[in-house]
Amino acid sequence: MNIQYIKNIENSTYSKQHNGLIQYGTSGFRTKADYLEHVLYRMGVLAVLRSKICNAAIGLMITASHNVESDNGVKLVDPNGEMLETSWETIANDLANANDTDIITVIQRIINELKIDMSVSATVITGRDTRKSSPSLLDAALAGIRALNGIVKDFGIVTTPQLHYLVVCTNTNGNYGEPTLKGYYTKFSNAFERMRKYRNSFNSDKYIAELQLDAANGVGALAMKEFQKYIGSALKVNIYNDGNGELNHMCGADYVKIQQKIPLNMQPEVNARCASIDGDADRIVYFYVDETKKFHILDGDRIATLVAGYIKELLQESSLQLNLGLVQTAYANAGSTNYISQKLKVPVACVSTGVKHLHSKATEFDIGVYFEANGHGTVVFKKTAIQSISNAAENTMLKENERTAAEKLIHIINIINQTIGDALSDMLLIETILYAKEWSIIEWEKSYTDLPNKQVKVKVKDRNIITTTNAERQCVTPIGLQDEIDKVVAKYSKGRSFIRPSGTEDIVRVYAECENLSDVDKLAAEVSSLVYRFAGGIGPEPTL
């Protein structure tokens, strides 16, 4: 590292303000915004080093997604739009938590051990959400990038999926799409409109081209307003929680999924199709309220089955022999897993929580569908699969219905943001399928029955006490806890429960499901109580 770089870093005003350990989780660093300025500066430096070793643009997104307004975070995006390579998470931890006096030494060690050529140019694409703390954190990141003479392409306020899209487009010289926000809106909206042209009319009693959208008072509200200009009358989206209220407060996909309640400020009409996205617009869940005022949620499991089922139909119609698979986590409801494997006859794989795990597994299929139950997911297509579909769409020797099905698959591919789970792209995909099937949200829900389920958070002194295995479905430590969970689960018909530590805060998440709705609260409470006692719970012990 040359003398000028060393001087730049030594003269930085972003000294360490927080001595507690900050860990790079599945979604990067995420904690109180006040703790993060030095972390952002150092991640700016790290992004430059990562760009040099990859010889490609790297993304740096400032967001805390569905967390409260006072939190913030940062994550780095690799050249193909994927999460930061796992081995670099440890490097990020070391750099973020090093003492100020050790920073030069740590950076030099990274350069030496990875043999980074510092003469290679580096580009970092930056973006941020709408949090009040984001501008100052962006300034810190920019200072870190420029300390090593990195080139900055700042896109300002963007959704997390938009940043992933911009990174991929930049690194593929526009082959995936134009590396601009206009290119983002144009790519997905054009494909959406093309799919609409396959039917001249639809039964308005079933599918109504209007959606009520809870935007969590986040950046997704701004993006949806812009999207509306592109999709026009093809779909009318009425936006609630559009930024005038507190970010993620009693609204957003995480709130709706966990609390299973209507978001604040929404009073939907009976059976009206509603959706909720999270603060950085990478998750989406659907919901409605019936005539009895009962709340119905259609989460990531439902989205996955809808998408996988429709793609399988098109594959069959086109006579294409491609390997379609679906990837879930332990949070997937057993009802959905049984439906996918037994009814749809689509292979199902289970991996650990976190999009990076699902995305990686999905790429093993020709077409891989993945969604977490929280609504975070997408579909990925191998290049060979895309080529086969394109060839079929252009093959005049095929029957007209086979070519048409292949054409539809091409448009479906272009509606999907393959780089990452994208709430707005996923919304267009869902609406396309419902339109094609002439389905209301009620008919969508009828495809299978979920087992009653519940999620609970237990505050603990140190989440690292909890370790898991088997795609997080079994607890390893504390020793004896899993045996006790098994005993509790055995008391309930079709019972299932697992626990896992949060990646960003000292809480343990408890998932419980069983056959009878009247029992699910009891199961969740009993397992939560075990976690509290075995893992050092904070506050009152969980009770029913």
C-alpha cells in the first residue's frame, strides 16, 4: 500500500465510536445507526479491495431493511449481484472491529494475503435507503472508497434490488439490462406489458387489475410511484404507508408476516387483493380480509408454489425438457412442501436461512425457484436454459402453442429480477400469473392448506449460545435443548418447531406449527420458554 493511501486512512476523521462487536450477518452489518460511521468508512475501503481482486464493480448498499428507523446497515454486493463471498465476511468482521491504531496493519495484511494488485482500478456502485442516518453514512463510505482512489458511481436513494440490478448490468456491459434506473423500470415493465397482450380480456369478477400496497414507509414507495408511470393502466397500485409515517412501524412485510395483522393505515375492502413490502423492497407478501374479518396471508411459500406451478405449466406446453426445482428453508410451511413435492411433482431442497444459501442452491437447477417464507426470493435461469427457451420460441417447426408457451417463458424471464429477491419485480410476476390464470386471491389461496403456524422472538444475552445444524432445523447447543424441544413437539399432532439465532441482534427466533390452530400458541410458548431457560433469556419468561 503506497504512502498516499496510508496518509489518507491515517487522516480519516471516522474513528471507532463503538467498542462492541459488530458482526457481518446474512444481510451485512446491521445495528444502531450511531455505531456505524467507522464501519461504513472501512467497508468503503474493503469494497475497493474487493473490486480490485474481482476486476469488476462492487455494490455497497446502505440499509437496515425491515429494522426500526433508528437502525441502519451496510452490505457489499458481488459482481454477479450475489451476496458477498462467504470468506470475505470474516475479512469484513476483522476490518470493522479492528482498533483505529491497527487499521493500516489489517488492510496491509488483507492486501498481502490475497495478493491484491493495487494498481488495478476499482469501481464501487453505491445506494442508500430513506433513513435519516443514511446520508451521513454514505459520506463515510465515500470517504473510504476515495481513500484508496476508488471510482464511485452513486445512485442515491434506491431499493436494494435496484442496486443489485445496477451492479450486474454494469459488469455485463448492459447484456442483462441498461445500467440505469430508467433501464430497471423499462426492462421489467416492458415484459409485464407483453405478457398482458396474450389475452384480450379477462373475467373481472375474478381478477381485478388493482392492488392495495403497503410500502412500509420506505424506499419502495418511491420506486412504486415511478413504476406506475411505466406500467400505466395495466395495473393500478394504490400505495399506503408511502413515506409520511415511521419506517417499518406496524407496517411492512415483516410485520404482516410475523404479526399476521393488517398494516397500520390500511382498511382494505372485503377480499381485496393486498400486498406488503419491506423497508428496502426486497420482500413481499400478499394478504386479504374475508367477509368474517378473518385475516389471510399468502407468504413466500404461496408465492413459490404459484410461480413454480406456472413455470411448470409453460414447460409442459412448450415440450421443453428442463430441470425445474424449488428451494425452501426450515420456515417453509409443511403444507406448501407437501403440495410442491406431491401435487406439482417439483423437486424440493431445504437450505439454511439466508438468500445467499437459497440462491446458491437454486443455481444447481436449470430453473431454480426460491422464496423464504418471509417473501424474499426470485427465480434463476441457467444460460443454457434461456438459450433452449429462446430457440424454442423461434423454432417454426414446433406447434404454435409450443412456440407461444416458449415466448411466454422469455417474457417471464424478463419480468424477473434474477440478481436478488425484488419485491416489485416479484409483484409484477405474481400479478402476471394471476391475470393469466384468471385467479382472484381467494382462488390462489385454495391451491393448498397451510398448517397453523407462529413465530416468536426471545431476547437473550448472547445469541451465539445457540448453534444449529441440518439447515437450522436442529439445535446443537446448548446441549440438551433439542431433546427438550423434541419432547414438546411430540405432544402435538403434525407438530414441528425449530429455533435459530438472529444474524443481527441478540434474539432467538422460534418457529412452531401443528395441525390444530388452538394448539399452535401453546407449542410456540413452550418452546420459547425452553429457549429462555437454556439460553439466558432477558425480561419476563415467555408464557401463553
